[in-house]
Amino acid sequence: MSRSPDPSRKPALLCAAVDYLSARGLGELSLRPLAKALGVSTYALVYHFESREGLLAAVIEEIERRQLAKVAEWSAAGGAAETLGQAVALYWAWVTADSNLPQMRLVLEAATVAATRSGLPGGVRERLVSVWVDLLARAFREQGLTAARARDEATVLHAALLGLVLDLLATGDRARLDLAVRELARRYQPHGAAIRAARQTTRTPRRPARA
């Protein structure tokens, strides 16, 4: 009789699946070759992730969790990203590092390929955008923008960063894009302590203007 899969192995399998798919892309993702590459049975993958779609969603959510954890780390450290411009520069440097860029490529592939091919649920796709727009909107709200204006600014900044990453993946022109990010960061430099919005701190009330 074969042994049941060990539930404690799921985190390690998930990390291995992230590495495997980041290196190879979605392509014709199938559980059988993936299970063989990870040294487990197809049954083990189904036991832990239920389906191909469940596995892909877990992989994308794990990549997103790592990115958000890095932002929280910068926030907790203090001083590293006191302005939104500095946060933009830090995020760009981290997400485009050779060890992280393949994961970003996988996220973009999963989010843009038709659902019938990637199998990524609509809710996961939407969260890939909403979680970042919400975080940035909180940052802009801390600077005194209205909720509507903060969400508009957050949408623009998120789209700009995503477009820069896509440009890098398509062209590999890092020198040109590093300059573009420097300019983008400069434009957001005056916005003050922004990345700390990840901690949802309370903004100090402004003093009334003197007559």
C-alpha cells in the first residue's frame, strides 16, 4: 500500500513549483512532468493543491506574498524608503534583480494569458492588481489626497511600474529603463513618507494655516 502524502511538505513543494515555473513559464503546464521534476507523484500534487488550477493560483499567490513581505520589511526597517520616490527605486531594484525577474515574468504571463489556457481564477487575477493599488492608495491618502484622487494616482503609478517591468522583459534595455525609473522616482519624491502606509499608520493632523 502506498503512503499518503506528508501534509508538512506542501510549503517546500510550493517553493519548488515557484522555481520550476519561473524558469520554464506556463507553456503547456501539466501536473505529470511537474511532479516528475519535483520528485513526487501526481497524486501528491493533487493532494496538496487539488488541481492544476489550484497549483498555479498557489504559485502566483506565493510570489505576490514574497513581494508584499519585502515591502513590509522595508517599512519595518524604517529610513530605507522615507518617500514614495525612494520606495519606487527600491521596488524596481528588487523586482528586476536576476533572482526575482523570472517570477515577475511568470506573474505577467499568468495574468494576461486567457483563463482557458492559464487556468488562473479571475479573483486571483484581480487581486494581482488590487492589492498594489490599495497599498499605494493608502500612501497617497496619507499625503492628504481624497480617496478618489488617491486611487487614481495609485492606479497610474502601478501601471507605470508594471509597464516598465514589461518593457524590460521585452527589450532587456536595463540602462534606458533605469534612467526612466530614476525620473519616475524623482517625480514622486516630494510625496513624503509613503511606503510606511503598508503599516497603516495614522497621519498627524495638520496645523491650521496662519492667517
